[in-house]
Amino acid sequence: MSLFQKIKETIRENFGFLSIAVVLFWLKTYLAYNIEFSLGVEGVYQHFLLLINPIASTLFIFGLSLFFSNSKSRYRALLVLYFLNSLLLFSNILYYREFSDFITVKTIMGSSAMMNGLGPGVFEMFSWHDIFYWVDFFAVTYLYRKKRSILTQEPQIKKRLAVGTLVTALLIFFANLSLAEIDRPQLLTRTFDRNYIVKYLGVNVYTLYDGVQTAKANSVRASADSSDMAPVLDYVDSHFASPNPATFGQAEGRNVVYIHLESMQQFLIDLEMREESGEVSAVTPFLNELYHSADSYSFSNFFHQTAQGKTSDAELLLDNSLFGLPQGSAFTQLGSDNTFQAGPQILKSLGYSSAVFHGNVGSFWDRDNVYKSMGYDYFFSSETSYTLTPENSLEYGLKDKLFFQESVQYLEQMEQPFYSKFITVSNHFPFPADEMNTVFDIPDTSDDTINGYFNTVHYADEALAEFFQYMKDSGLYDNTVFVLYGDHFGISNSRNRTLAPLIGRNPNLWGDYHNAMVQRVPFIVHVPGIGTGGINDTYGGQVDVLPTVLHLLGIDTKSHIQVGQDLLSKERDDVVVFRNGNVITPEYVSLGTNVYETVTGRNIFVDEELTPELYNEIAAIREAGQQQLYISDQILNGDLLRFYTPANFERVDKSQISYLNSPFQLQADLAEMGIKSTSLISEKDNVSTVPLYQTDAPEFPGNQLVDEPLAESRENEAAAEDTKQQN
């Protein structure tokens, strides 16, 4: 027998089943890379790395089954490992479709909090071809059951062969890593983008890498001390942008109303669409009105800076001027334990009361714990404060029109001035068609998610208009500053080519540059009566909101730990950094290894020779973005704010805050204030303003819909009467 035949026989006898499993999973993974993930693979070299990167981790994981000496146990272990690895890959596929990102260990660890509110929306992520990601597992299972009697007769695997298999896998991995480092130096030491690790090393290696990073982060807090605040204070001091004297204090003493515009994107502003009837209508007419108002500071180049925490990241950014984490949600991983110096607590020393209104469960994103750390006095959620029925709610909570209407009964009882936040939910993925609230003809595209998006956006805009009308009718409007912001994208990158024609773009020319620029979201600070507003082209992001609002309220933020800058300041840097390290300025868009002109979208690295001066300028922009993220991460991971208290700031005492029955607590506090109360209802001599709220929500009592047969009958009667009169 020749040497080749001996090797072939050894492999067949000892590794036959394992080899089949490795090859099938390798091919499935490579197929998923190309179909499901947008990894930015360019050139033959990167395609080669993408092809080989599943081999090492798959061989290593499946090779663990060889340590079972009993052949029956060995093959069962292999099936279990095959299933778990398939589940990890498939979970990443589903997650990427919506979040354009990969699952992290922190996300998995906090999955119960996140899944608590997902409901049927999960099923919208599935596609008909997903069955192909499980066919191989069923094939391997069938092969085992069919050939079990033959397989179990295979000789016992020697330990040295099992160890040799793992060593071989590690050698393949290090070869893979070495090749990757040629194309992407310092791959595992200097990157904020998980796409790179998956592209070069694979999903399994990324998951392991992320687990190591998570363990490191957990150790940071335990080892942090007060000396770690020194570089933070130096950065904040050098990065501080002095307020604009013309706008500082313009809203002093006013109530603050944050309105969290779920999934709103900037392209919606002034967008008109032709409905099926032929009529051309604005998608967001009321938001357009606010955007162009002389009483509004509106921003045309304002970007969301959220990552995997999405809505919770947006809240962290807005309330604290700190970024979310590179992996997972800071709310679910750190929020309830960390020390914050958030907007509600900063304003408490000036006599502000504070509350969050949310028509969903309080435990979603661990809000019922995190809000205490931020100093919110009240939290009105679906468990304690709203009446939810199948008719008036969607999977994420109370519909917006009913949500605002039911919230004002609590708002009118709050002591003024107040700091409040309304979290809307109707315009939330998967943007379901609601027959009772179809207000905008759905565009006809191949994507049902996009089709539904414009209807739910229009509905949310109508709800907003009703709320503002109540604020005017009740008398709260003139003494309130309204802060409206989009929390994150509504349409994910995987759907942007389908979206492109609807917003006047060519889908064939759509690329990474356009994916970045479409991350603009609305940001409007509406201050009734100022008359000095306008549309500002400043480049900024959600991390800049808190200092902007506090300066409008006349509050000096020099001593506060905030990594953002006042958007109205003449000293601001105009640098917007995304959580993955990509950076946008008025001149350049830096995305990974590519740099584009911000205005034209031209790829500078492709279309012109890179001069040393331009290289240094772009490197400085990237370094500024990395530094801002680094300082924010140090603050959060080390819980460094426990070592520092700004002037005139009182730390939160969470033991004094309870949200178990916020409506009852609000009434008790109102009664305790007595004649000293500054609430709206006290100003009205205890006459409620709730009847002033007007809504056309069909679910609202008194707005009952006429059923279709009755409506048709009435139309026929009216037509008959018209004919009679004409005759």
C-alpha cells in the first residue's frame, strides 16, 4: 500500500464523519458570508481570506468531539457541536438583517431583557431561504442515523490524533491571521468595527474575541480608581466648547420636553410622495413645520450614534453625553450599577422634577433600573400607567396618539419646571400595517418593511401634531422647550437599495458612503417665541445634545463630564464619530480604509493621489474620533463618575426612587405640595386639562369607526338621495 493510500485510509477510518461535517459547515458559512453579510470584501486577496476563514474554527470546534473515546458518544457530541455552531451562525444572520451588526457576548447575556419586548417582530426577520441554513444539519443527522451501525464500528480515536487535530486547526488559524495582518495590520488590537474581524477571521473567532473583550471590560471597573479620572478631566477641559452668548440662557427656567422619535430619519423631512390616488402629500407635514419654524434650531447634518443598544444607546447619549458600548447595550450591561450625571439630576438642583413616559413594559432595556441611576423621579410605563388592549397597542406598546393623550393626565400634575421624555413606539420595526390607522397610501416596493414605514411615520407625525395642539391649548406651550430627535435608523442598510428610488437616489450607485450619510436623523430644538431659529448645517450627533440643551437653559457645563459639544457654539469641532470609529466632518467621510468627500461622495483614495498633507489631516480626524470614544468607554467601563462630583451637583440616591406606582406617587407628591404646587393642574384650580386633548385616534372613546357594511349602506343612501334631488 502506497503512502498516499495509507493516509487516505487513516482519514477515512478516523475522520470520515468529521471531514464531512467540517466541509458542509465550511461551505454553509461561506454561502452566508456572501448572501447575508455586507463585509466590504474587495479584491481577490480578501475574497480568498473570506473563503478560508471558517476552516480553522470549524475544525477546532468539531475536533473537540474526538476526545470522546466511545464512538457513539463521539458522533453524538459532533452533532451537538454542529447544531450549536449552526445556531450561532443563524442567530447572527437574523440579527444582522435588522441591526447590520453581529451578536456580541453581552447581547447574548442580556438577551432576556431585550427579547422581552420583541414579540412577533422576530418573525419578520426570517426569509424563505433560511431553510437552507439547516438542511446540512439535517443531512448530517440523517447520515448518522442511517449509517450508525457502520460508524460505531470505527476504531477508537487515539488522543494524539485528537490533539493533533486541534493543533492543526490552530496552525491554520495563525496562518489565516498572518495573511489577514498583511491586509489589515493590528486587526485584533485597533478596531471598532466587528465587520473586519468576521471578514478576515470568521464569525466563531469574532465571538471568542468578543468574549475576551467582555471579560476585560468587566475587570476594568474592579481595578479603576480616582487616578483614572485625570485623563478624562484633561480631555473634557480641552474639548469643551464655550456656549454662544447669543443663545445661552434663551430657554432659562422653561419646562423641557424630549420627544423620542422612534426610527425617524432625516430624509423624511420635506419628503413628498405620490399616493395611489395621484395626490402628492408630505410624509411628515407637522415635523416639516417645526423644522422650518423661526422658533426652532434645526440641524440638517445631525447623525445618530447608536450601536447595538439602539434606542437605549440614544437615551444614554442624549441624557448623559456619553456613547453606548462597542458591544451590547450599556443599559442592560452597566446602567443599573453605574454612576451617572444625567440631565434630570443636573436640573434637580434648579428645582426641576423629571419623568419618562413610555407605553411599553418598564423592564425593556432595563429602564426601570437605569432611570433610577439617572435621577428620574417618575417612570410611567404600561404596567402602572396606561391601559393597553389588543386594539390600542402594537407589539412595542401603546399607539402614539393614545400614548400622548393618556400621558397628559400625569404631565399636568408634575411640578414646574419639569424635565420629561416621551418615548414613542408606533414607528417601530417591522412597521406593521394597521387597518385602523392607515393614513398614508403605502408605496409599492418589493419590501413590505419599507412599504409600511411611510405609513407609520405619517401616523407618528399626526400624533405629534395632536400633542403640540394640547400643549398650546393647556397653556404649557409657551413656557416649554421641545427637544425632538430621531433615535436611530428605521430602514437598515440591507434595505437601502430598495429605499433609494423613493428618496431620489440611484440604487445602482448606492454604496458605503450613502449608507453612512443616510444615518442622519432629525434634531429640532423648538423654543416658542424666540424668533431667532433656523436650519443649521453644523455637523453633530446625539452626544452633543445635552450640552446644547443645558446651555440654552443657561446652565454652565464647564465642570460636568460630557464628551459632546454645544451644537450652537462657535468653538465646536464639527466632528461626528460613529460607534465603530467611522468619522464624518464637513469635508470628509472616513469609513474604514476609504475616505470620501462629504459633499460629492467621491472616493478620495481611489480618485486622486494621497498627499502627505491630506493623509495627516485625515489621520488627525480619525484620531480625534477614536479619542472621544476611548474617553467615553473609560468613563463607562470604569464607572469613573463615582470618583468625581461637579459643583452644585447632588448624587442620585436610588434608594429614594421607586417606580412601582408612579401615578400614585405623583398624586401623593402633589398633595404634599398643597398651595405651593407649581403644577399645571394647580394653576387651573385643580381643573384637569385632559378634556382639552383632541385626537382622531379611532380607538379613542367617541371616535368609533363605522363598520364597512354600514358605511357602504350610508354611501348608497346618500347616492340615492342625490339622484332623487337631481330628478
